[in-house]
Amino acid sequence: MTILLKSATIIDPQSEFHNTTQDILIENGTILKISNNIKNTNDYEEVKLKNLHVSQGWFDSSVCFGEPGYEERETIKNGLKVAASSGFTTIALNSNTNPVLDTNSDITFITSKASNNIVTVLPIGALTIGSKGEDLAELYDMSTSGAVAFYDYKKPITNPNLMKIALQYAANFNGLVCSFPQENKISGHGVMNENVTSTKLGLKGIPALAEALQVARDLFLLEYTGGKLHIPTISTAPSVALIREAKKNKLDVTCSVAIHNLCISDEALTSFDSNLKVLPPLRTQTDIDALIAGAKDGTIDMVTADHSPIDIEEKKVEFDHAEYGTIGLESAFGALQTVFTTKKTIELLTNGKKRFGVEESAINIGNKANITLFNPDTKYTFDNNHIISRSKNSIFVGAELKGTVYGIISNNKIHLNN
């Protein structure tokens, strides 16, 4: 494959061409030449796009599909098309399938099913057998088969001793343990943030305390055990403060925030739209402000679409009974750009790579081409026509977004959106 990108503005602080507009020649998956004017004398395939910008390929640390077991929600094949169309060259795939990904053969199934694709898939193995929170799964065996982390998706580990043992054991092979930040005894049967809005709507609330208690517990355990901890999708101001302090104390902890928790407050739930039912729930504007500040100062290491396809039968019901979750890959870039500058947006979409063992490849001559193509300046209303996931449960339908993804170049392949 030989591709010539014309007049591409490079957004990559690791590149010597950062913040410049260049032509980029890519041959056999490697960047052969970068110059302000490359003549196409050999009739290369040429890519000319309006206001073309490029960056290192984007990474998402929390993606769900469905296969195996929930193919009606999403298949691996179509899910990877969604990821490519949304600008992601690498995704970490959660274990909430049926069966749960808790053995090395389950991990091998995912890696083989997703092989030879333009998008690289990194499986996340379950932390406990069946994600039941009782006994540790085959962590080391799964790591040898390609699992990059261990996480019972959206299920907190209620037993602190089990979390302690997980951190100690995984430290033997540099494994990354993920812990969902919720104390179930406090959250109870809540379905949204506990606040004035929940009282007005007559819905049971999940207090911010439920998250902060779990985060504090896990940080104490991490301080005791050592090891590597990742706290996915924090949503409250107290969590940001706790993690900021832990980092000052040199604990090996990272965290992420779901993009929708940066953009939408719990006041939006007055519509009772079940697509707004997510976990952790939408919080207050005060929490949003703290999360944005945490993303800006580096307390929050990465963002995630927290892409979770849910079929219509489980969403188009009363709010109390609807499943948690929203798809988010298609809207990720456009939503982030309503909150941050383009430079910061790209930083947040690429920051998580090192933590999950993803090779970074700067846009420099001689490096592998792992590139996302986009236009940061378009404005549009996000609607169902922008969704290519099998499930349509998007929290951003009707939202005004900024920025369009053109496609990706990765693994010696190119995907361009129509």
C-alpha cells in the first residue's frame, strides 16, 4: 500500500513536524517522506481532504461489543468498522461477553477473531471467574495470551482482601488491575446521581460518596501492596481529589473518565430518556468542572467513549428498568471538542497507550504509520445517521458536536469514511 496525504496539518508533539502542514508519503505501512510539497510522479493513491489534520492513532481503553454471546448488540466485525470510522486505531475490549473472557482460550478467541484488521484489538480479561467477584481468574495465563489488563466490567470488587491479593499477584508479571469505583452497599438500587434532580424526578439516587469510598479503599490497598492500578470512569469531584493526592504520593495509579461525564449533567435526565442512563451516572456541574480540571492538569490520564452497545429491548423501557450504557465511539471526537481545544482532545485520545502497553509511533520519517485523519472545525448536530453501530443507544443524539473524522491508516491498511 502506497498513500500520499496532501496538505495535512500534523498535531503530534512527538513529531519534529508538529503544528506544520506537510505532504506525507506512506509506503508498506511506513512513513517514507514528509515534505511541504511531494510531487506525485509515480501516480500514488492520493488523499486530498478539506482542512485535513492528522495525529497519532487514537486509543480507547474501555470498549464493549457483544460477541461472543450478545451478537444482537454488536459483532466484532462491525464493531471494528465503527472504531475505524470513529478514528480509533487501537481499542481495549472489555470482558462482559457470554461467556465472560476469563481464560486464556477466551482471550485467544478474541485475538484470532480480530486479527489482520486495520484496528488493533487488545483484550481485557475478567479479574474474577465469571466476573462474580469471588475467585481470581487465570490472570497470568490470560496475560500470556494477550490480555493487557484485568477488569470485571462495571462490577466492583466488594471483598477488599480479594482486591489486595489481585494487586499482589498481578505485580509478579507487571499486570494491570482495574477496579470499578462504586461501593454497592452505598449505591443501593440507585439509577441516577443522588441530588436535587433525583428528588424532583422521584428516582433513587447513587451518592458521590459511593464512588469516593471505593476509590479511597483501593488507593489504601495499592499503597499497601504496590502493583499497578487503573480506576476506570471516575465521575465525581472527590475522586479527582483523592487520585490527585495519590499521585503526589507516587502511587502507581491511573484513571479515566467517560466522555459523556465531561459533557452532560444530571439535569438532562428530566427527559427520562433511557439513553442517558449510564454507570457511573451523570453527575452535577460541580463534578463536571472538577473532572475537566483533572483532565487538564493530568490527574485524569485518559478519556474513554465507554462504548457499550445495548439493544432496543433493554433500553426502550421505563427508566428504572432500562440497562445502563451508551455507545460513544462515533461521537467521541466531536463531543470532546466541545469541551477542550483540538490539541488537548488529541492528547486525551492518545495518552492511555503507554499504560495499556500500546506502542507509540510519532509521525516522523521511518516510523510505522499509525495515523488518524480528521477535520477539527466542522460543526453539526449528531443524529442516527452518524451511527453505524448495530445498537443505537447514543447519549449524544441531538447534541451539537464539533469535528469530523475522515478515517485511519494503520497496520498497512487505510480506512476512509464515505
